[in-house]
Amino acid sequence: MSIWSNKTVLHGKVLFSEVNDLFGLHLSDDYVDMIGGWIQSENMDIAMGDEAVVENYCFKILELEGYHVKSLEGIKMLLGQDR
């Protein structure tokens, strides 16, 4: 995990609880417990560069291995910012 002022690079296997603690989010899912699996469950035809927005963060796919999310970037969106 690498943290910059408004961007954080995460491994796809980071747990929801860690993402929630780090970003102050409330992610949950009955079927997956890692951020990579959640992103994939939001878009089954996932591709490099795809994004998922939750609350005030945008999660962008940086690296895939097959259909598994290897790494992604969490970007804090500023008020009024579109993705």
C-alpha cells in the first residue's frame, strides 16, 4: 500500500475493513471481503483503467491478472469533481 496526499495504491487483496478504516468508508458485501473482488462484482467485464465510485472515492484498476484485480488506486474526489 502506498499513500500520497489524495491517492493511495492498494493491492487487490486488501480487506474491506482496512479500506473502510483507511478512507472512512462503509463498504460491505455478503459475497466478497476484499476490495479487488468488490470492484469485480461491480463490473464483471472489468478492464484496465475501469473505475468504481463509492462515497467520495474513485477506485481505478491499475493491474489485472486475468479477471483478478492485482492493484488499484483510490483517489479522493474533491467536492464538485466528476470522474
